[in-house]
Amino acid sequence: MEITTQPTDLTEQINSWKEEVNEVREDAKMMRERLEQIALSSAPREVMSRVEHFENRLLRQREVADEMFHDLKQCAKKLSAEQPPTVIHDDRPICDYDTMSNRMEIFQKLFIELKEDFNQFMDSEL
């Protein structure tokens, strides 16, 4: 039996994903602020190297979050216009539930790994 996703259900899921992406943005912002505190201290060179490493990872995380949020907004827009699913300029499917669900799963997994690495680094520095 095939289950179809109703537009309102998909819209609710998209809104939930957008909230998650915004939470990641906020977490990444707080993590960057903590790194700035270390960067302003007189930490050893190897610590500063790790700070830079995490700054780069957080920058990339922010870029991915912005991309996900944009794609989710486009999907919501397509649903509200009741148009069929489309593909945007860089071949990322929009409003394909399976694809968006998979992308969110990967997004969440990678952020959890980043956050765990970051917390481990911060614990070792305190």
C-alpha cells in the first residue's frame, strides 16, 4: 500500500524542518561566540589551530543551513502555489519528500557530530 503525503502534512513537516534549521543556526552562533572567547585569550598555538578548524566547520555548517532553509522555503512556496515538484538550477529537487527527508537526516547527523566534537574540544580546554 502506498501512502501519499497530503500537502498540509508536508507543509507541517517543512515548517518543523525550518525550525530545526533555525535551531542549528542559533547553536552554531553560540558555538562561534565561545570560540571567539578562546581566540581572544592567550591560548597556545595548537589550541588556536583547533579554534580555526572549528570556525571553518561552523562557517560551512552555516552555509549548509542557509541552503537547507532556502530549499525548504522554496518547497513551501511550491506547495502553496499547488504546482508540481520542480528542480531548481543546481539540480536539487524541491518538494520531493524522500529527497528532502534524506537531506534533513544527513544535515541533522552532521550537525550532531560537529556539536559532539565541539563539546569535546571545549571540555578539554576548560
